[in-house]
Amino acid sequence: MEEIAGIMIETQSLIEEQIEYVKPQPRYSRVVPRPPSEEPSPKRFRSLGSLVLTALTGPVIYAGFLPMLLLDLFLTLYQALCFSVYGIPKVKRSDYLLYGRGRLKYLNWIERLNCEYCSYGNGLAAYFREVAGRTEQHWCPIKHARRVKAPHSRYSRFVDYGDADAYRRRAHHVRNDFVDLASLTRSK
């Protein structure tokens, strides 16, 4: 009986943690400066090991900026040409590349730069994923044989893997099923 009570208490604790984890957070909040106890310690940033690691990894991290710019340019040209030809609705870049954390007053200039860089990289990845998803919907709207861990927004419309009859019947419809995007565009 004690063992069951222990399991129940542990389960309740896990459930409470999960509830706390999924509670909605305010979308925007007032900018509050860091309390003195959270201010970065000058010693921490001045240690020789930290400076050496930053000097070695910083250029590698920021070397990705040029490829990201090239990908961004490619996606713009790709949509302008290919999506227009095939009638695929274009992805609105500004819906995916979001900035703002760099304006937080409690960040130093390096933290602001890092936040903007990460916003660009992750926003570009999301933008690329949506462009690729719409392309896949047009050219190959078939689900994979194995479960996809994090499918893109268009994947649920695809025909099941191995279902040749459904593919032949529905492929044309699925390729052109962007009705949901038209209603999103009108509601904005």
C-alpha cells in the first residue's frame, strides 16, 4: 500500500510539473532589468578559458551568416519564379523572420547581437521549411513510410504511403489544396 501511495505522490508531482510547464505565458511583458543577483559576474566573462573558447567558436558560429543570406536570397528568387509558374501560394517571409529581442534593454550589445542572429537563423529555417513543404505538396504529396517526428504544416494533406489508388485519385486535388492559406491571407 505504501508503494502505491509513493507512486501516486510521484505521479501527482510529475503532473503538476507538466501543468506548470504548459501554462500559457504572457505574450508580451514589460521589460524588467535584471536583479543585481542575476547580473553577470565580470570574473565569469574574463576567465582565460572562457575568452579562448569564445574566440575559437565565435567565428565558426557567425560563419553561418553568409550561407543564411544566400539561402534567404535563393528562397526569394525560388518563390518568385517557381511558385508563380505552378500557382503555389507564396510564403510571407515576414511571418517567419521575427525580431525584437535585440531591443531588450537588459541585454548587453553582444547578447543583443546573438539574439538577432538566432532570430534570423531560426526564422529562416522555419521560412525554408514552409517553402519546402509547399513545394513537396505540389510535387510529391505522399506521406513517408515511417512516422515523421515533426511534420511540416502541409503534411497532413498528403496521401498515405503505398496507397496507389488514393494517389491516382487524389494527387491532383492535394497538389492544389491551398484553400486554407487563402482564408488565412484574407483574415490578416
